[in-house]
Amino acid sequence: MAPLVTIVTVTYNSSEFVREAIDSILASTYTNFELIIGDDNSTDSTWDIIETYKDSRIKKYRNEINLGEYPNRNKAINMAKGEYLIFIDGDDMIYPHGLKFMTEMLHSFPDCGMALMRWWQSNVFYPIKISPKDFYIGQYFGHGFLGTSFANTFFRTQVLKENGGLSLKYRGGDDYIRYRIAQRDNVLIIPDQLTWWRETPGQASQILSNSLEGIVEGFNLKLEFLDENCPLPEEDRKKARDNVRYALAKLILKNTVKLKFRDAIHLMKNFNIPLKYLFDPFRNPVKIDPLDSYTAVRPKRENKNLIRFLTE
């Protein structure tokens, strides 16, 4: 029987934690999965630890040279046979009930390209379905639906492959693929506490997010997805661009006040911000949230699908 779910564990010098990651996956109450472990030519004992596992559901490989994070992830994606896919990296873990719950949730909403885990919210009773338009409204005018780990994303594998896998254009490509999928597909939002990701000092994602390079990349990504494929009408796209540019103007002025002239100049050159944004930096951005019409008394919920899910 073909596996319904593919779990991808990419590793690089993960010897301290990789056993915990693999053991947590093998302890899942849902068992119809394959585990693809892709070691990116670790120089420590990671591969030796991986080799000790003999479970028939495990497919493992070790790259002869270090490919880098996203090429290694794409290699595993191309090998995936499951209908659904999740990344549980070599220092992450998954709760025993997590895989079963995620699978049942996304299976109950076949028009959703992925499921994103999200924290408790008083005006939402999960799961909820978000259209491409509402997803983008949330990202550019509201609180957004991202800001979570890649281990908090449960993909429909075919949708992931149809979108070309993970882009090599950005060093932090986790958000890129989620923006891209949400251009055309509905997104399912489900409760969190299904996976656990580890924050370790010196992580590439943390270094990037706190660096000027990471800031530039994040703004470039948001501007890129306001193209002709964006699900927002042109008038809203214009307002969204304004929001991004005003946020950039505030950051440029903030760096200038802190005497970080090099950073301020770098941002100005990268984005060619018109002067009107710099002269009006404290203008309030347009704020819209697709969930604002719901309350703690009458939360957003998917009654029909939820009842079907609970009674099947």
C-alpha cells in the first residue's frame, strides 16, 4: 500500500538531536507514512545515527557533497510518494497525535492546498478555510497567517510539486512557497501544538531574520507577490504596495536616527523609495483583517465540513 503521508527530515550536523526527531516520528499513532531522511553530507556522526534505524518506512540518503538546505529539500520532495507532506527537520519533533489530526483535517478539505497551524484566537473555531484573496488581505493589511515554523505547514504534495518545489531565489524560502501556493489555492488554518520546532543559537533562519540581508529579502518577497498573479484587485495591490513602502520608509528613518547610515542607504538603493514616502513616514497604513467581522461570541467556523469531519 502506498503511503498517504511523506515526512521529510533534512539533516546537517544534527547528531545532538536527530535521534529525538526520528523517534518522535516513529511514535506517531498514524502509521501510513514514509519517512525520507536526507543528510546533506554531515561531518559529524549524524549519518551513523541515521543508519542504525531499520524501519521499512524509512528511505534515507546521504549527499556526496553539501547541496544546501533548499536543494536538499527539493531532492526529497521529488522522491515523495505520499499525498501529503510535512517537514520535520533533524532538530524538530512531532507529537504522537499530530500526523493523524493533520491528515484528517486536510483530507476533509480537498480544495485546500496546504494547512497552516495557528495559535488560539478568540474569534476563531478551527479549522477555517481562507481564500487566496483573504490570505493576501491578511498578509498585507492585517495580522497575516504566517509567522510560524516550516514544521507547522502540512502540504498537499501535488500542489507543492506543481509550484516547482522550494525556490532557490531566496535564502529564507519557507514563506515564498506558502505565498505562492496561496495565490491559487485555499488555505486551511488548524490549531497548533501538533509539532515542535527547536530554536538553537546560530540557526540560519534566526541569523537571516535579524540581518539586513534578511530584512531586504522579506520586503522583496512581499513586493514580488503583488504582481499580476496576485489575487487582490489592482486598487488593493496599490494600497498594499503603499503599506510596504511606508514600512520601508519608517525603517530607513529609524536607521538614520540611530546613525546606521550604511543600512539606511542600502535600503534606499535597494528599493528606490520615492521621496513622498520619506516625507510622510508616520502615515497610518491601511488596516483590514479578514477575521475582524467575527467575535468571541460568534467565531468564524466551518460548520458543514467540521460536522462531517467529526462524524466520519
